[in-house]
Amino acid sequence: MLDAPIGVFDSGIGGITILQAVRDLLPNENYVYYGDSRNCPFGTKKLSELKQIVCAATEFLLKKQAKLIIVACNTATTRTIEYLRKSFPEVQFIGTEPAIKLACDTGASNILLLSTEGTAHSSRTQELIEENIRPGQTVENIPCLGLAEAIETRDEKKILENLMKNFSKIEDREEIEVVILGCTHYPLAKAEIQKFFPKARLVDGGIGVAKQTKKVLEASKLLNKNNVRGKEEYFFSK
């Protein structure tokens, strides 16, 4: 059981950024990744459909003997993780939420949250803002329509066109101090995003997910004790 893999899923390639962060902290663990490319992006799905999608992903990873499952998607986490925990009470889930606390803890005044439509409009995202924002801070919540899909294509031209379309309407970009990458796809275009916000620090939830994963594994006595680098398996729906 200790050498059973950690399961990770997302809508396509985005969650690999989370897997990499967890792998950096826990290199001896084994991993199985499921990218649901067929249903990318999750951010535009109706809740009923999204519930079916995340349950199917969970069942896939359980068949691969996952000892713990990381929901490597902000939208799936903010909208469905409680549903998953009720539906699979025997499974330990680690969610991925926008790094709003990390951004607010910097003390920056002007913070920008970039995410999918589903994440931007979720009640959980609003709760995180209300829980962590401090006097004198503003957190502007911007849904980036089509950006996850553009990044999924890995077409640099499409990515740049989408960034220009989404960011051209944001005023005073040079005044933004912290940009929260609230979708696991966005770190894959980090260099391109940084050009639009030259003075900003870009943050995401990868390190937080990694630390929480280690904490849960330690508490459950499920840490892999092997001293060799673990294996990775990748599966994608089409």
C-alpha cells in the first residue's frame, strides 16, 4: 500500500504542473496522472456534467490503485470536491485552490486573480477572497475565457492571441503587484503572462498542494519509504 501511486487528474495537461510540484517535494512516490482531454476545459461545464466527469476520473484512478487523489484543477476543486468526498468517503482527496491566501500574505495592495469562468464565479473563490483580503488590498477577479483551451493546444500563436484578448481590457497592468494563476494550465504560459504584468509576482497553488499532500500522507502513515525515485504513468482521454 505504501508504494501505491498518488493519483492526479485534470482536464488535459494543466494538472501536470501540480504533479511536478508534488514530485519535487516527494520524489520517491509513484504517480499516475489522468488528463481528461476529451472534456477540456472543466471551467465551462455545467455542475451536473462536471460531477459526472470528476467521478469518472476518480474511478479511473482507483482502478489504478491510487492511495490518495489530487484534484489538480481549481474549477473541479472549488465546485465539486465536497461532492467527491461524500461520494467516495473511503478516498482522501487533496484539492487545488487559487493561491489567494499566498497572494494576500505578501501584503501587496493590487492583486489580480486569473482563472477559468467556472473558478471565477464559484462561491468558494469568493469565500477565499473574503477570508484572506486585508484592509487596503484589492483582489480583482478576472475570468480568462478560452485561455486554458489555448494552452492545451500548445500553439504559441493561439496562446498569445488569447492573452491579448483577455488582458487588453485590464487597466493599469503595470500597477499590478501580484498575479494569481488560478488555473493549473496557466503556469505553462507563465513567461508569456509575465510580459503583460512586468512588475508583478506570479503565484500559483502548486507548492501548497505539495505540502498538503505530504502532510496527509504522513498523518495517514502512507508515505513511500523507498529511497529510489518513483515512477510516473500518464493517461489521457481523447
